[in-house]
Amino acid sequence: MAGKSLHSPTVSCSIQRSLLAFASLTLICFAFITFHSLRSPSSAQLSSGIPTSTVNKVFAGGANEGGSGSFSSYGDVYHSPESFFTEYAEMERKFKIYIYTDGDPNTFYQTPRKLTGKYSSEGYFFQNIRESGLRTEHPDQADLFFIPISCHKMRGKGTSYENMTIIVQNYVEGLINKYPYWNRTLGADHFFVTCHDVGVRATEGLPFLVKNSIRVVCSPSYDVGYIPHKDIALPQVLQPFALPAGGSDITNRTVLGFWAGHRNSRIRVILASLWENDTELAISNNRISREFGELVYQKQFYRTKFCICPGGSQVNSARITDSIHYGCVPVILSNYYDLPFNDILDWKKFSLILTENDVYELKSILKSISDEDFAALHKGLMEIQKHFEWHSPPVRFDAFHMVMYDLWLRRHVIKY
């Protein structure tokens, strides 16, 4: 009995230690497997539930348009390239938009006014949404609802601002009374598109439209009730472009900075008065006249390193997308501008973002950018050019699909 009592505690402790060690090992293995399954990009399903092959296919499409075929190659221009391409794949598979069919296409509804000019972005969206596979004719399948009223068409027909407000109000209230969809979310899953700033102001007669629905606008200004986390900045693109896109032509860009335009804002007046006689900055207080030659204004973008983009009558300007297209690094000169696709693209990797007070030190700021840093900015600019172009029919990763992706991101805030 004495012998057994001496060995029992030892055996008991040994068993306890063995069980503890086994439990610890099991826990470590389980944690490793769980972590690996969540983080590994080669797992059968990504965390979003999309097959890896689908994401690779989407990414390959992006790579074929100028990329090298790996997420890391896009790290300089996207906030999160892996998240972008993963979510983009899911958008292509799942996202559905319903277009209200009410309204005569020959008046202010359904169809675009035109696909050219300063407000062509609005026209292209109206055209592209019908050409896209993201449209559904079944409202019960829709993630979002498009209100197809075009203030650009109203403007083209000479409609006054006062009448625009009445027309918009009557149309939207008619949809609310006729269909059940608005009332499910008070319009939070509805959106409309307008590029001209008059179109933004034409909605002021409907405070609930401004507050609840998603406004896709070229004029993302606080003074017209723009809400950044809800609304979307539509890139203002002046198409068709007069000349081909600028490429890897850094050595030909011998002009430090360029701007030519009208003095229709305080910042433009200051810019012109300070720098229009400078020998290193090509600053002109008016558009370059055709008397100096064909397409002189556009060709100047090819020769310039930095293109100055001050706001005009509104904070937005087509000069930004002109700069992107022609390969001239845009210099955003504004105290506030919710830049297009700002939640997707890192604008600091392909542009300079300055405040209006920086205009007084503009030349020294531009000259402080090293050749190496300029080359990096220009390289980023080449990578994002495709996101600021419209096509009919639309192509993957173009301006239309980037707007749709911004809408896709906002579908999560919808509460039924």
C-alpha cells in the first residue's frame, strides 16, 4: 500500500501534463489552420465567397490593359488593390440595377442628350447603363434603382431652372406614388446622375431626394448638399479627345507648369495675376486662340510636366481628365474637392493636391519635385488613364464601371 501511494501522484501528474500538452498542440494546430484558411490567397474560396479563379480572371483583364499581372504591381495607385479586384469580380457577378421605365425618351428621360462636350459623362452613363449586363428588368432582383431624368436634356431644350425643379419634383413624386420601391428605404437605394451643376440644384425642391438618395454628380460641392460618404463624384470628361493619350514621354516634357482658361473664380484670378508673366510657367489668362495653330491648347499638355487644375464656377473641371489623358500630372488647386473614385484610387500617387493658399508658392513647390518623384507620378498616371475614359459599349475598368463600382460599395448602407 505504501508503494502504491508513493507512485500514484507521479502517474497522475504525468497524465495531466500529457493531456495539457496534447490540448495545447491541438489548439495551436487549429489556430494555424484557421488563420491560414482566412489569409491564404490560394485557398479555394476567398473571404468574400468568390472563387480564386474568378478573381484571377478579373485581375488578368486589368493586367492585359496595362498591368503586369500581380496585385503588388498596382499597389501605388489603389488604396487596396486586392480588395478592389476581389470586390470588382463580385460586382460583375451579382450587381443589378433597375431603370424606371416612366418618362418619354423624346423629352427629358431615359436616353442621353449627346455623347460629346463638357457634360458627356452624363450622356455616356445613360447610354452605358442600357448596354451593360448589370441592368435587370425585374425590380425585385435589383440592388439599386436608377431615376432616369436628364437635366442636361432639359438644358438643351432651353428649360429654365425654375421649371427644371418642378419637372424633377413631379417625376420623382410620381415614381414614389406609383411604385413601392422608394418607400422601402425612403429612397436610400435610389440614385440619379447629372453632370451640369444646374442639374444638382434642380433637385433642391426635393429635400428627401438630396438627403436620402445617391447623387452621382460632377459638382461635388458642399454648398449644394453633397454628402461624401453617400454621394459619388462623377468625373467630368470632355470627349471625344482631340489627340491620342499621352504615354511614357517624360523627356519631352520641358515646360514646368501649364494653365490656360477664363478668370471665372477667385483662385483663377490669383493664379493668372501671379504667374502669367513667368518664364517657367505657361500661365495664360484665356484659352489659347486657334489663331496660333491647330490644337495648340491640347498639344501643350504633351509638353508639360504639371498641369494646373483650379476650380472654375464649380470645384470640378474637365481639365483634370484632360491632364490625365494627355499624361500631364494634374495639380489639384482647391480647398475642397471630393475627387472621383477617391475611395478606390490614391490620388497622391499620380497627382499633386494643394490648397488654394499654395498658389503663392506654386513655382517653388513644382520645382521641389525631384525627377525621380515626377517619374513615379507619371507612371501612376499611365496606370489609371483607363479609369477616366468612356466607351460605348462600356469596357471593363472604364469610367462607367468605376462609377458602378462606387455604387456597388454603397449598397451595403441600404436598410430595408
